[in-house]
Amino acid sequence: MSMNFDLADLRAFVAVAEMNSFRAAATALHLSQPAISRRIEKLEAALGIRLFERTTRRIALTAVGRDFSHKARTLLDDLENSLLSMREVAASQTGEVVIACVPSAAYYFLPKVLTEYHKQYPRIRVRIIDDSANGVLASVTRGEAEFGINITGNQEPDIDFQGILTESFVVACRRDHPLASRSTVSWAEIGQYDYMTVDRSSGNRLLLDLALAHTSVNLAWCYEAKHVSTLIGLVEAGLGIAVVPRLSMPADGHPTLISVPLTDPSVKRMVGLVRRRGRELTPSALHLYQLIESTWPRRVK
């Protein structure tokens, strides 16, 4: 006999049995009455028994149905108690998770993930090592961080790199800047304005230099900083424009800053989760790893 039914079918059966009404059960479960009927029929077909006697005026449990209703109610109660117990265990877990990340990949997005993680595991502390791409790799390789969020690592023999999103570089400028009203901006046009960039130790700078290596674009910068977040602050202060990853910018609607798509050439980067090959994550770190993996968008324009 094939047991082709699921928990939703059991819940429908218990609701009908307790309320003695398909209509009342449908209302309680926010389903249509035909949907409830199909679930009961599916359950009866899977068990090979009739659970209800139906007439035009009323329904009643069969003898087998009455016995099964007690077993089904007990099963659902046990499952609910088990899930509640698991949630209580999760909430009571303590400890610390150490992750490393490039600031530009986490400045605006990671807080949302950490907020959700804290709701699920309020007693677990998260320590963040914000560093350059090379620094993130070093922290993960040395075991200082359990895993990292990085833009490099897929060529490292001792590192597992799992890409989680592709994002474009954009022009960051103030809303009162001449480029703010443009639909796109080319690299050649950037040279007409005060340009700021991250220094050569940055993985983002390496990606941009590689993208421009085979072009005639040769930009002179007026300000250079170590971190993208510093550049964005300088842009907001009105010192110039910068080319930064899209995710490092505030969400649309920021009162001062705006992102303009970059062309000729357009430049993209892959952001990924990095972990030391062959090393198992602790349960707390694994939960955070999986939450980041499932929450990040796969592509950011």
C-alpha cells in the first residue's frame, strides 16, 4: 500500500473530525471546501479505508476513522512539541561565530541577514573581521574565521568558493551632480570630473584595473582610500565621484546618493562564500552560512 499523503492531509482530516464539518474545517484552515474534500479523499485512498460516512445531511467518522483520528491527533501534537523543543534549543544555544568579509560586500546587505540570525539564535555572538579580499582569504585559511564573504578565492587550492551573486560596478555620485540624471555613464566621461578610487591593495581596484587594461581609458584620481565605504562617504560630502560595487551603495531613495549604471566597459564581480577546504563548520556557523546563501539575491544589476 502506498502512503502517498502528507501532513497537510492529516491536518485536514483532524480538523474535519473535530469540527464534524467540511465547511467549518475549510474556514479554519483557510481552504476551500473542495480542497478539504480532496485532501480527505487522498488520505482515504492512501490508507485504503473509509474515514467518514457521508450523507446529504451529515458526516460521521467510521469506527476505523474514530480510531485513526486519535492517532493522527497524537502524531500532530507530538510533531508540534518536537518543533517547539527544537526552537527552544536553538534559542538557548550560546557561543560565538567569527566570519570575515570585504566591507563593500556587506555594508548594506549583511545587517539584514544578521538581524534574522539574531532572531533565531539570540544568544550567539557574531564577530566580523572586515578586511581586504586578501585579508579575508588569510583569515579563513589561518582558521581565524570559520568562513568569509569575498570576491576572490575561486583559484585557491585550499579554499572552497561558492558564488552567491553577481553584481555590477556603478558610478556613485550626489543627486545634485551633473551625472545624476544620466541613464548610463561611460568610463571616458568619468575623466571629466573629480574621480576617487580605492587603493591598489583592494580587490575591487584589481578588478577595475583589469577591466580597463585593454582600453584607452586612463583616469587620474584626486582622492584614494582603502575602503569603498570611505569613498562613499567622500562622495556624499561632495568631493567627487567614484566607481563602486552596486551592493555597497544605499538602497534606492537615499536623499543624497544615487547610483548610475557604468558602460564601455561594464564591469561585474562575483561575490561568494569562502571556507577552508575539508574543514567542517560548527553548527552555529553553518546556520549563518546557509542563511546568507539562501537570502542573498543571485544577481544585482
